[in-house]
Amino acid sequence: MKSADTDEYGESLAHASILVIDDEPGMRNFLMKILKPRCKRVEQAASTAEATALLDRSFFDLVILDNIMPGKTGLDWVREQRNVGLFSDTILITAYADLETAIKAVRTGVADFVLKPFRANQILNAAARALDRQNLRRENFLLKHELAGEGSHARGRLLGNSAAISEVRDILERLAPLPTSVLFTGATGTGKEVAARTLHSLSDRADKPFVAVNCAVISPDRIAQELFGLVDNQDRRSDGLFLHAEGGTLFLDEVVQMPEQVQAALLRVLEEQRIRPVGAEREIPLNLRFLFATNAELDQAVTEGRFRADLYHRINVMKVEMPPLRDRAGDISELAALFLRQFSKTLGLPAIELDEETLLKFARYDWPGNVRELRNLIERSVILGTFPDKFAGGGQITGTRAIESLDLVMQRHIMHILDECEGNRAEAARRLGVSRKTVDRKCAAWGV
């Protein structure tokens, strides 16, 4: 149950980690007293030197500091820390809100001012506003990142009841509560990102970000900055995808395409759960689960010198092989029906009816592009109002006849696969994505 404080100041404050910096014990105690019951973690420092040491060990969402302290001002310290790698938002406490200080604070990237003397609700509201803005920036960035890539096509769940996909689903359920990294392999279009998103949704990180990165589409000279972030001496910073995914799951697709230098940096991140942004002097602690995917043979890439052997062994702890669509023939009708409904709704066009002949042709087709090819075919067909000639059927089938016809489709398809396997039921079961007992039972029912 949410407390009254949580309702008043929002979830952002309740989940935040905050560092309080002030040389006056009375002010530190006051801030700790009002923040600690309402935040996930609050720590304090009596000097900028002590604060620097804390930042070297931990990451904080927000820093609240006094401007006038022995040695250097709070603003000078913030500017110094930005140049070595301070990515937290800051709130400045000051008794002197002159124009020069305000201009300097804006240039330094201070999120807000709180003037002394202040009441408890003023500092709490300032902290909640800063954290809400921070979360909105993060959500906006991740939304743009998602829309810029192919992730918007992979938000669904794993569909189908074939033995092949049921086995994958069982593995994901077992892996979900664990922090273990997972490597998804399989041909293009088999649903590696869908499986990764399913694993994230089943985990205790489901309410945190899922960030998908296609390493093949980021230029080699920019991928380190995109992943790790950037700090330069012009007071500019870029958080990078690692920090945007903080607390959640980072999915690195086509990991084999990473430049060797970035592979070495990634290995260190996996081993230490810390990153060093480009141009930064400070490493930043991370709380991330890593998922990887590739359609290439990673062991072959290692042999050819294109992928580091130590990184390969580090990410190849648990491997989930995504089955090709030809091995999940029993799932095709469910997938096709789903895509028809989706595209009919999003495009505002009438759905095309799936009849017996079309489903049979779908079942007999090899689908070299896997689920992605089926999805693209359905989208194109909805736009054109008809299936291509090689898949076109003879019309809609409804009612009891539809059920009988689907059974007939199944019988014809299984018999077709058995013919291709020269009667080898074990091989036919493997291609169909079902158990050998299922094939035996069907054949017995059909008197084969």
C-alpha cells in the first residue's frame, strides 16, 4: 500500500537514491530526517572530498548540496565533477540567489534552486520535480530510440503451442528470476527479440526499462559513445544506453558486429558491472541484466578472429536457440490470424479471410525469412487486399466446416512431411515441432 507521502510526492522520490552534501551537521540531519523515510537510499557527506569518494563507489539519482562550503563552492564542485563523469541531477541550496550565481548554475546544469531558509515540503517538492523531469527525459529518449529501430515490431509475446516454442517458453520461465546473462541464437526473423522481451516481462525487472540495441546499425566510430555515454570539457554530457537502461534489461542484438575495442569494454562491464563513459575519469556502477542475440555462428567468429574468445565464453552461459518457422508449422495459423487482426486495425483496412487452401499453402511453404517473412507477407496482403497467387485460396470457410477443414489441413500437412521424410516419424516430428507420440497418435487415428 502506498503511503500518504508517496502519493503526495510521487513514485520517483520513493525509488530514488539521493546524496546530501553540506558542511553543517544540523542541515545534514534535517535533510536526512525528511528524505530518508521517503526515498529508497539516502547518504550524506560533510565535504566535497567525502562526496567525491561516495560518487566513486555508488551512483545517485540526485545530489542535493549547499553552495557555500569550505574549500570550494558547490557550483565549482559540480562543474569539476561534470568533467570527470557526474551524471546525477543536482539541486543547489543557497542563501544568495543573485543573478551571477543563477547564470552559473544554469550553465553548470543544476536542476533547481532552494533558497534558505526553507521548509521540508519545499525541498521534497524540488526533489520530486527534478526526479520526474529526469524520468520523463529517460522515457522520451527510450521511446525515440524504440521508434527509430525495429523494436516496435517486437513488443508482442511468444505465440504458439508447438513443442519447439513451448520448450523455449519453459526455458524462459526458468531463467526469469535469475540474473544470468542469456544468448539468443537462431536465423533472422525467428523472434529473438520477442523472446528477450518475454524474458524481461517475466522477471522482477519488468517495471524497469527494456532497451534493445542493434549493434549492426550503429557506426563503429559512434557505438562506444552510444552505449557508454560521453563527457567532454565543454560541460556537455550524454548518458548513453547503458545508463538509460539502469535497473532494467539491456538487449544487444547482432553482438558479433561490435568493434573489437568495444568488445573489450563490454567484457569489463559484464565482469565488474561498471562503465566508464567516453572522456570520463570516473566509472559508474550499473544494475543491469544483459541479454544478447546473434544469427551468426559465434564460435566460428571466434575462430576467424572477429569475436573475442573471452567475451564469447562470458556471454555463452545460457543459450536459447530460437526454432525456425518451418519447425513450428502448427503455429502458423495462429501467427497469421494475429498479424491479420493487427494490420487490419492499425491500417484501417478490411482483413483478408484465411481459408483452407491458404493455410495449407502456408503450412507447405519453407519460410526462409521465418516469422518476420510471414508478418511482412500479411502486412503486404492486407494493403493489397489479397494474398499473392502462390498463397491465394478459394474463399472463406466458417462454422463446423472450418474446424473440419483445419483438421484436414493438419492431416495433409503431416502426411506431406512424412512423405518428405520417407516415412521417418521421428524426423517428421522434429520438423513439425511436435513429439513423436503426437505423430504416432495422429497416424493411428487416420489409419496410417
